[in-house]
Amino acid sequence: MNTQDQNSATRSPRRELETFNNPNPGRDYSIRITIPEFTCLCPKTGQPDFATLFLDYIPEAACVELKSLKQYVWSFRDEGAFHEAVTNTILADLVTAMEPRYARLTARFNVRGGIYTTVVAEHRAKGWQPASPEIIPPQVPAPLISSIP
């Protein structure tokens, strides 16, 4: 692949998540990733929907590689999707790629028609129990919404 093709490939949205080996598989530890620029299209109007995604996970054998995650998230920008469906699709794809002990995806969508939507989806590996309850990160706090008279 020539340099131009490589540059084009790295700037293209892709539905492929890459992983790398967990450097500390014997320990429960949490990873929080904030993705402030998620976009998809409203399936009813075609208008863009914007969200901040918060991914919390406790890895088993693999961690998600961030550049592939960025390109994966980017791949939704021209796709119509209901908030609930896209949040669960992303979490399912992450679980398939990483097989984490625990994962939570919080999708906080910007206001649309005077309504804020936050969707939270969780996964726990069958039989997994945290070494201590504190290892599971707290929920992402709700945004402060001011009312304008």
C-alpha cells in the first residue's frame, strides 16, 4: 500500500475494532474513555444527532485500541439510528471485540426538540464478580440543565 493509500485508510471511518493484550490481566481495573464528538442521523428526519459517549470497562484479556475506536465511532456519522439502538449496537460490538469482564456505555445526546436523551447499556461477563464494588466506576453524572425563562 502506498503512502497516499495509507493516509486515506487512516482517515476513513471503519466498522472494525482492534484490540491489544491487557497489560495487567490478573487485576481488576477500570478504564474510562470519553468520546465527545459522536454523530449519527435521526432516522425520522435525517437531521444530525450529536452525543458524548462515555465508555467504562474492566478488561479481561484485551483492551480496545483508541484509533480504531475513533474510526469505528466515526462510521456512524452518515447512518440513521435511534439513540437506544445505536448505543446497544456499539456496546455489543465492543463486547464482541474485547470480551471484557464488565462494560458500560453511556450515550448522552444533545437536546433535540426540547428533549435530552441519555441511554445507558451494561454488560457483565457470565460469572464475573468484582474484587471490590468500588472497581466499577460510578455512573456518569447527569448534565446540569438550566432552564431559560
